[in-house]
Amino acid sequence: MKAAIVTEKGTTPVYSTFEEPKSKEKNVLVNVKASALSNLTKMRALGNHYSADHVYPNVAGTDGVGEVDGKRVYFLATNAPFGSLAEQTLINEQLMVALPDGIDDVTAAAIANPGMSSWAALVSRAHFQAGQTVMINGATGTAGSLAVKIAYHLGAKKVIVTGRNATKLAKLEADKAVAFDMDKPDGANQLTNDLAEVFKDGVDVVLDYLWGDSALAIMTAVAKFGGHRVTKFVSIGASAGQSDIALPSAILRSSAIEILGSGVKSATMSELLSAINGVFNWAAEEKIEMPVNEFKLEDIEQAWQAPLNPRAVVVMK
């Protein structure tokens, strides 16, 4: 079969021929239709993600949309060395979600991962309740902008967005937008102070897609201005490029902050599948559209270099 093959750690996938998978035990063959190039997909393929299999050569891709026995499904967690960027892949039969009629293959492939990230973080990790206030740090990216809509859909009373691009923030339909510039010497302190009234009014959940200095500035604002109200800070990604921060213990001792993570090992697989199912039903009912950049499988090297926003989606035929 044709596939996007990673020959060794750290290399870009190449279009070539790979052995076809064979069904066995509880694993089933999926005829793949579309697969999105998320940051997770790229990091796993390069061997830079904690969940990477480190089996080479392998087929890139972590999830996608395809057909099993003529039925459309979304699938995730492929069996190494088979990935989703191929004509066929091998999937545990428990790791699939049926697609509702109101969503097409490309949209489903594009929206699953970014939509799931906020849905699972809110529902399964933060135990969000309708009527609460949500802050989204890094709201201008694909996942962050979807998180705004999902938070409202799940019943948020108020949504505050923060990020580095003031123009994009202004276009989001949120209650309040706060832009920041961490390149300035006082950028972190400025963000903390700009959030004074926000945290005095109360924030129940912070969804953080950036980590780094902006995340620490937000935690500092919780400690300085949040009083005794519990704020759950959920780390979802590290798009700012900083994997470590120097977190003073005083922030934890002087606030009611709770720091959580949300990802493929902090949330259970059943929770992730439930989140994805929720995203699909919401997207189908509300006719949610996502801007995408479509590529053919044979153009995988070009697709690999494409920006993450709009989401690059590889179609098999």
C-alpha cells in the first residue's frame, strides 16, 4: 500500500510503499479516507513526544477518518508500525467513533484532535459546570479558537481569551480579550496586572495552550487577585516553545489554584473518545466549519511543511 513513511527518528515522512496490515484478534482494518497533521502527529513521527513508539520504519499519523465494513468511523491510537497516513491501517476495535451524517470526512479529521483537547480538559479534567467562567490562553490557534466555541456550547457564563495576536483575539466572540507581548522586558508583569479585574471577578477554569512565561504570569495573577476562589489551571500544550517554568511555591501556598494536565495519558482513552464523540455531534448539529488545507498523500512532504493553521488534512484518494 502507499503510505507516508518515517525511516528514522527526526526525519520527514516520505511517500513510498509499505507492507499492508493484517487484521488480528481485536484489531480491525480501516480503509483510511483522511488524516490531519496535528502537532501531536508531527511530534510523534519525529520521536519527540512522550507517547512516541520509536519503531522504525513506521507509517506516520496518529488518527484519522476511514471506513470499516462500509461504515464511516473516526479512529485513533494506531498499532505500530502502522499509522493513519496510509491507504490502510490497523486499529483496536474499541478505539473508534462512528461519524454522524452531518459532518464530512475532511472536517471530522481536522476537528477531532483540536476539539477534543478543550472538551476533555473541561469535562474530564476540570469537571467544568455550566455557568462557570473560562479563560483560554493561546486562543488564536486552531485548538484555542475552537475552545472558545466549545466552552460556550458547554454552558460557560463568560469566556476570557488571551494571546499574542491582538488582531486575531479581537475577532473571537469572547467576553473579554487580553493581548500580551512576552518579548518585552516587563511583558509578564504587564499581563499579570492586566488580569487583575478578571481574577477579582473570578475565573473557574484556565485552559492553557502555551505554557511558558504567559502561563506563569496567569498563575501569578491567580495568586495576587483570585482570593479564596478555586481556579483550575489545565495545561494542554506548550506552543510557546518553553517546556519548563520556574514556579514559585508561594503561588501554590497563597492561592486556591489547582494545576492539572490534560492529554493522552492524563485523561483515559474512554474519556478522550467521549470528548471526540461530543465534538462530532456538536459540529454536525451546529454545522461547524473549519478552514483546512487539503493535500494528497503523495504530497506528504509539502503537507508536512505547511503551517498548522489552517489545519493541513491529507486525503488518501
